[in-house]
Amino acid sequence: MEHTAQPGHRALRRGRRSLPRQTYFVTICLAQSESYLANKPCAEVVIDALQWLCKAGRIELHGYVVMPDHVHILFTLCRDAELSEVIKVFKGYSARRINCLLGRRGSLWQRQFYDHAIRDKADFVTRLQYMLENPKRRGLAERYEDWLFSSAHPSRANTVIPW
């Protein structure tokens, strides 16, 4: 069966450019609005996948929040890494491991993703704050530092690098 994009999905790709050493704010949602990432082992897979991309020299990770049904990531592309390829590798790596954990098959992530090229320090700070405050806004934590699946959690302090 051929997958057709929903209305508006094509607009997410309009104007998308991958620039070397560009910093991006990216949001990736689970397919069918599932909440698999509320499961601690699944959320840890997502964080492991981000760390794997860092170790592979594809990204410099500046921040992340794993929510029950989506993930926000703030990162800089390394060397000649392409944005779409980095996201494709992340989705494939994490989907295989999460599907195995859950004993499921099929697409885990939505095909499209939202990206925003960071323009300057103020833009970076605004996106980082929005991302980190997400669990608090959704009622999942009293303070953003309390959310275990965030780069703001004290136990994750060494998982990101400053911009």
C-alpha cells in the first residue's frame, strides 16, 4: 500500500535545507499519536539513540526532551551530515529497538518531522526553554528539571554540550 502524506505534511519539507554546522530544533512525533515513550525503557532507547548519533560524529547534542508521544531535539550537524539523513538514521535505530522491546512491528514514527534552523543565540534560548518546559506545561512534572527524560534532569547533565 502506498503511503500518502496528509495535507500539510508536504509543507513541513518546503524550504528545508541542510547546512553544514547548522543548529536545528527538531520535533518528531510517534505515528498514530501513540504514547510508547511514556514507557521508561522506550524513552531510554531514544536518549541512547541521540547519544549514538553524537558518538558517531553526526551531531553535537545541545538539549532534548522525550515526551510520551514525541521528542524535541536541539542539535548542531557535524561535518557533512545531512539533516534528513540524521533524522532517518535516528528513527530507524530507535524504531528497531523500541519495536523489539514492545514486541510490535510497523512504523513507530510519523514520516514527517518539524525542523527549525536556529538563527541566533536568542532563538536558541527561546527554543531550548520551550522544549525544556514542555513536561511542566503538560502536567508531567512540577519543575522542568524533574522530568527524567530531559537533558535538564540532573542525572543527564553530561549528555549534552553547550552551544
